[in-house]
Amino acid sequence: MRYELYYWPEIQGRGEFVRLALEEAGADYLDVARSGPRGMAAMMRLMESRAVRQPPFAPPFLKAGNVIVGQTGNILLFLGPRLGLAPRADAGRLWAHQLQLTVADFVLETHDTHHPIAGSLYYEDQKPEAKRRAALFLRERITKFLGYFERVLARSRGRWMTGGKLSYVDLSVFQAIEGLRYAFPNAMSRRAFRSPRLMALRDSVASRPRIARYLASDRRLPFNEMDIWRHYTELDR
């Protein structure tokens, strides 16, 4: 199977969670919008095609043969068993999906630190609100989410989020931590000691051979101020 991933070409964003799974599995895939000058047009054409009876709302979405799957968590629910990155039992797969949806909540709250009013407005149009939102996020929400994932690891029957074998959830938690370290380096450095298991998981994922090669390649876009995770010094308190 050759997969086709459709996502915006300038940012890591939510598509990066899918890329990490594909890269870890050594899957054959095409990152369509990055594939050439016609990539974006191909993505928009597929989204708007009347021939697609179940169209995706927005990128990322994945094409596997005649199947089109949208929403990051849904894509990973689909890919996980096929790539060997999900528990085999139904209960385990549901647990992995539950954790992934919690990661999605965390990612959304992180994004809203710099766009608390509307995504259609520039950051500069909502700076006072962003400063207040970021302060509350760093004081309350980041502690709640990281604390939860730390407890999950403590109760896991292995070194990974769902047990003794790496799953797509571990890759997603890694990505969320990397994004936070970019957006809030000062705040994260102060909180790292409270989450030793999460920091160890982050290091373990980064050192996996395929992931390490991907992170060092030009396929891994740098974080930037168009992305979900943005670094604004005034918000990193």
C-alpha cells in the first residue's frame, strides 16, 4: 500500500502526527502538497471534488486506495493496526484512541494561547487576550495535561503509553512535547523535573533509528510562527 497524505506544505501542524507514524513504520507514502508545484492544487481538487461522497472537512486527510480518512485521530486509528503501531486487542486500541483524543485536546488548547479569540485574526490583533490565555494555560492546563500523561506512564505495564510496545500515541506525545519546548522553552524547562517519565519517553522516541533519520532530514520542517506551536517571548512566562 502506498499512502497519500494531504496537508499544508509550510507547517508541521496536525499532519506531523501522521507523518511520524508513517516514518516510524517505514511506510511508503507521498506527502502530496509537498510533492511539487501542483501538489496544493491536487489537495484542494480532492477536497472539493463532487465525486468524493464522504469529503474531509480539512487537512490532514489520508488516501489509502479508494479509502479517504480525515481527522488526525481517525487517521491514526486507521493506520495504527496496519503499521504495527497499535495494541492488538479491542480494549487496547480504544485506550490508544482515547489517549490520542486527549492529545488532540491538548494541542487545541496550546494553539489557543496565541489565538484565543479567532483563528482568522492575526496574533497582533489579540495580544492582550493571548497573554492572559497563555498565563492561565501555563499555570493550570499544561500542568493538568502533562500530569495526566505522566500518571498514565507510571501505571503502564511497560515503558510506553499503552504498555510494553511503542504505539502511535507515544509518537504523538513526543510531538506535543517538542512543540511545547519550542513555544514555551522557559516554562517547559521549569516543569521538566515534574515529568521524568515523559521526558524519558521523549528521548526514547527521538533516538529511534527511523525517527532520528527523519528529524535530521529536510522532510522535517522546522517549527515556525505560522504553526500550532509558536514562540512569542512575551507569552513564555
